[in-house]
Amino acid sequence: MTRYISEADTRANYIDPKLIESDWTSDNIEREYYFTDGRKLLGNKRGKRLFLDYLLKFNNINLAIIEAKKADDHPTKGLQQAIDYAEKLKIEFVYSSNGKQIYEFNRVIGKGDYIEKFPTPQELYNKIFGKNIELKRQLHSIPFYLTGAMRPRYYQEIAVNKVLENIAEEKKRILLTLATGTGKTFISFQIVHKLFQAKWNLDGESRRPRILFLADRNVLADQAINAFNPYENDLVKINGEEIKSRNGVVPTNAFIFFAIYQAIAERENIGAYYKAYPSDFFDLIIIDECHRGSANEEGSWRAILDHFNQSVHLGLTATPKREDNVDTYKYFGKPIYEYSLNDGITDGFLTPYKVKRVKTNIDEYIHTNDNKVIQGEIKKDRYDINDFDKNITIIQRTDLIARAILNNIGRMEKTIVFCVNQDHALELRDMINKYKTVTDSNYCVRVTSDEGKIGRTFLEAFQDNDKDIPVILTSSKMLTTGVDARNVRNIVLTSPIGSMVEFKQIIGRGTRVYDGKDFFTIIDFVGATDLFYDADWDGIPEDEIETDETGKTGSEKKLQKTQTNTVDESSEEYGEKKEKLIIELSNGRTLKVIDIDTRYIDENGKPLSAREFLEKLVGELPAIYQDENHLRKIWANPDTRKELLEQLGTLGFDREQLDALRNMIASPECDIFDVLSHISFSSDLKTRKERAIAVRENNFFAVYQNFKAKEFLEYVLNHYEKFGIEELERDKLGDLVKLKLGTTKDAKIVFGDMKNLLVAYYQLQQNIYKAV
């Protein structure tokens, strides 16, 4: 009889020896290499992680992957999946083997063929990195600077190595596009660390490079300085205070220089500090959030970069190319690597989100003499949502929004409220504090540029995950970029957003991963989340979407966007401040929230309405189970049911969304099984009570002679009827035993042994889900 040879046997007996023949050692091979965390699901659970059978490494670089198949499988059976993973990991060579044959595929040129043996590590490395190979080898050979159990994520490794390889190829303009929350500062530090250790510089001398880290806000520069702590003796911050302490001389006795460009650029009555440095002083300039400063010829940091035009310029941004940052891409060129918000959520490195669209009964204002003008004068016949809190404030509307915010967030859930401007942030802060139930005076605070040091202190406390207070920050533009607050649970939009770049930055405030944070909620009072449907969201070509859910065409929406307020907070103080119209409604009109529409996000980042959500789920279900009996068999077993729920979760339908689906087409008293069966096979909807009655009428308990055994199973059934399928999970059995029987020893006495108890628990579920 022919012995069955498993995939594990094939690896151990055939593939491993072939790798050893080609000089691959254990230092060069990672087996079952997991490179994603799995999409975050409700209940602190995760979707499926992605992994490779073999990852081949050399000189700290990922060179190839091997897909292993059983000896009696075709050698290229799993090739396509391996190619997809190689594309994700930016790995050029893919091998697929059943131990007897080896197939080599070059992803870059899209061709492959069978080969006699694996190439050696050195051969493969030389084949991939032929140009400027000595400098690349030197930079690659320097390991990442890591402490403790820290390990870089796969995209961070790619980003660092791509930058270093471009520097080795003498590229002078380099751009990385990485979603907010993916660790751009960590990536910057690793790049600097490797360049320092290699003593790379543009002169080719034996010295460390001089590097300028350029940001547009002090909070971002300070965060970066903290990340560069291992090199604290080699860094300095360029600002007026530092230069004053040096009698007006700019600092030069360091290797890493941090600055916000406003502090070193030319300003009224202050010369440009950057001009005090020779044009060839810096070897590398890293521009954080480079889309904000603008790369057009009149842009804030363009003059600085033009002065240091001989250095390498590395731009970091979270926003793909859009109409409002096209100059950035024109200056730096095409990104050498992109990692999107959707990538981060799918991989489990960023937190998913849901959207609450809150509609009120005042989305426009037409003045009547019944209403009281507190300040200003009426200049328009009609004021719409783009005017609110910018040109006109309606006191009762601000009051309503403050109450609605508190009603739609958890009492102690950290929340950022994005307002129209700094005055609006004050007004909302005061209204929220009027209705809050928490007595702490700093429960809700304003954090804007006007708050200065006080605001920065509040922000630091908000970012500290060991501190509960403050809970709510009101802001306008200051917090749109780069602020690392991992436990943000709600992003509130009370201001129209005219820029896709700004919208992505704001959404990014909530995406950072934190233990126990399964998702965050975007609470939208102004329809700003229509931008999710825009052709520009997450890289869809502009001409692919003609209309959105409101019926507006792309051109109409672009026109609308250009009319909204996009003034930076830091520029509010310039020019004459116009008197804002303030109205108090006095005609007896009652303002109220008329609708809260909760929308869930699919795996492509698009919010789904209730109908779209249902249609999408129906479309996905046939791939999971074939017919009603198959679904019934899966659902009646706690182990296979758990797998099914996890599979649905990876498709974007977790427990909360399934509950929402149940409420949409049935009622909370129905079992999720019946909802799935109904939408898939048009079967009748049944309640948990009906299923429990059927179990009792079928005399299931009669087979148990021991009264306590019968009583325990009836107890489990009652819990299911009252609370749902959570009471039937495998890991719930221990809690049920403690509640009803006492200890494990007591359970053994009642059922004979624990195996009998487990069998009874499973048989009860089979009876619950019998066809009735």
C-alpha cells in the first residue's frame, strides 16, 4: 500500500534537503511566516492571518517565498496565492514545489519556468540587487534598531528598504505614501539609523550624515524627537529659543536637526534661519506630512528645499495623489511605496470603523422677524449647512448638536470633535460641558493653536492611555494630522470638509490599534462622509463613479467641495475678523435629531446602507454553505459555527453587523441562524422561543435519568432562549457549569465524566437547530 505523504512530509523530506543543497541555512529561512495580524473583529477577535510556507532571507532582506504542496499535488497548485502574497510583500521571486519539481516565477517580469535546483542566497541576492550593490549590501546588512520583542511590520520593512535602495541608486527626490497610524516616524528613525551606522553621506567621506527632519507643527516635531531618543546626544531642535541661547547663531554641532518650517522660514521682522546654513549642509531632509506645506513654487517649505537642493529630499504623506496635493507628487515624483488605509484595516494593523449619519430638522436657515438677532446682520436670504458656525451661529442648533454628541458616545470614550473654527470649538466645548454627567471640570476641553501650552498639556493627557481625563477634545484644524492618540473611539464631524486630503487625515485620527478597541465610530452631522463615495476615496480613478447616493455628479461634488471652509487654523488670526451672525430662535420651533443612520464598512472601505449591506451579504453567502442542511449542520456545532462566524467576519460582517441585519429583517428574538437561512433559502423565520419550545416538546430531556443533568440542560436552553447563541459557545460551558452545578467535580458526578457533559451540550444544540 502506498504511504500517504503529507505536505509536512514533503517539506521535511524533499524541500528542506534541496534548500540545504543550495546553501540555505536556518538563519536564512522562516517557516510558516505570518505577516498580517488579521482584520480586527468584535469581541477582541481577529480574522484570518496571512502566512507563507517558507520565507527566504539573506542579508536582512526578504528575497523569495516558497509555496509547498503535497508530493502527489501538481507543483504549481498554489502558485497564484503565492504570487498574490509576493505582490503584497514586494518580493520578486516565487517558488512552488511538491518536492519533486521546482517552479520559479519572477513576479516583476511575469514569467516562470521549471528549474533543477534552488539558487543560492548570494546568487538570488545578486540577481535582484545588481545596481550599486555594494552600498545596498552595506545598508541591508545593518539590522533594524529594535528593543524587547519589537518586530517591524512587513510594510515598514518594505518602506525602509525601498528608501535605502533609492538612496543607493542616487535618487534625490523620494516619496512614501503611508496611511495615518502605520508608523511613519518609526520608519524614518530606522532609515536614519541605518544611514548613520553606514556613515553614508553625499560627500563620500567617513562621517555620519547630517539630516533635517522638517514638520509643520510643534506637536509632530516633538513626537519625532521622542522617537529618535536613542540618538538624543546627536540631535537638536532649531527654533528661536535655541538660536537665542546661542547668541543668534544657528546650531551646527549635531547630526539630526528638527524644525517646523514656520520657525526657520522667512517671516515678518525675522530673517530666514535656514539661509544661515550652507546649501550643501544637509545630506538628507525628511519632510513629514509633506502634502500640508505644499510643494508649489510659492509653498511654505518649497523655498527651504530649493535652498538645500543638493540634498536628498524624502517626503512622507498619508494621502494618495489628489487634486489638492498634486504639486506634492509633481515635486517628488511617483511614490516608491504606498500602503493605504484599506490595506492597514484589512491586515489588522489599523482599526475598522462604522459611520453614524445624524440628521437634524435644521439644515438651512431662512430669517424671519420672529427670531432674535443677537449679533451681526442678515446678509443672505438663505443660509445652508456650509454657513453654519462659519457665517452664522444658531444657538439652539449648537445646543442640539452638543446633546446629540453626548447621546451617541460612551460616557468615558475618548472623542475628538472637529469644528468649523476655533470659536466654534469654544462654543461646542461650553455646550457639551453644560450637559455632561461627569463632574470633572476637564471632561471636555478645547485644543487649538490659541490654547498654546494649556492645549498641548490637555492633548498629552488625552494621548496618555492611563488617564481618563480629558475625554472629549474640541478642535478645528490642529488635530487633523500626526497626533498619535491610540484609544480614540469617536471622531465627530460638525464641519463640512472640502478636501479629500483633510478628510483622510481626520479619519486617520481614529484608526490606531488599541487593546479592546474593536472599531471606532465616525459621527457625522454635516454629510462629510459622502466623501467615502467620492471617486477619490482610496484610489479609485476619477471617471469610474458618475453619481453618489445623493445623485450629485463628480463635477457637482467637486464644485461643492471648493465652496467649503478649508482655512488652516493657524491662518485664522490673519486679516480682519468678520463679525459672525448669531441667531436665537424665538418662534417656538423645536429642534431635534430626526434620523441616525448607522452604516457599516465593507472590506473595500465603502459604507453600506441597510439595503446594500443585506444585498452584499446575500451575495457572499453561497461561497460559505451550499444549502439549508449544510448551514444547519455547521450552525448546530459550536466549533464549526465559530469558524463560520469568523469567516463572515473576514468578509466584513461581524457579530454586531449580523445583529443589525437581524433587527433589519426580523427581530432581536430571532436566531441569527434563521436570519441567514431566510435570506439564503427563503425559509420561515423562527424565534428562539419557538426553537426552545420544540426541544421541550420533542422530549429531548427524557433520555437523561439524572434529575440534575436534565435540570442543567434545561437551564442552558433557557439561557439560550433569553440571551441567544452566545450561551451556546464552547468556551461558555465552564461558566454555565459554575452557575448551575458548582465545580467540575460536581459536573462529573452528575454526568459521569466531562466527556458525557460535552456530548450532552452538543446534542442539545443539534436538537435546537433541527428543522421545525
